[in-house]
Amino acid sequence: MNTIGERIKEIRKDEHLTQVEFAQIFGLSHSHISNIENNRENPSETLLLFICSKFNVCYDWLVDGTGTRKVMNGCLLYTSPSPRD
């Protein structure tokens, strides 16, 4: 998958969800999901984190297609700098 929208669509389809059902999970409109999947809009950071958490997806894979899709050893849902960094 080349784009973040295509990867989100892949997750949705693998979960056998319509755009309406997927949107309802996150409290969004189905047209917003359609726009994301078709690369007309970018997903918010919050949505990306929710998708990772809900569907056990690696953040790096979702954002840039690197690494593995599913969370496994060595893959984090999300990495953020420590407040001490």
C-alpha cells in the first residue's frame, strides 16, 4: 500500500467494515473516511492513534508503510519522546 489512505482502507476492509461502520467507531462522518481513503484529506494524529489502538496496528506502518502491520515484539503502537527528552 502506497498511501496512508490506502492503508486505512485496507484495515477497514480486512475488518469487514463499511465506511459508515468504520466512521461510527470513531465518531466521524463516512464522507470524512472516504476523503481520507481517497487521499483528499489527511487523518488527524488522534485518529491515527485510535486506529492503531483499536485494530492492533503499528503506528509506523500506518503512517509511512514501514515495518509490520500488526503489533508484535519490537513494534510499538506509538512512540513519542519522553517529557525528559
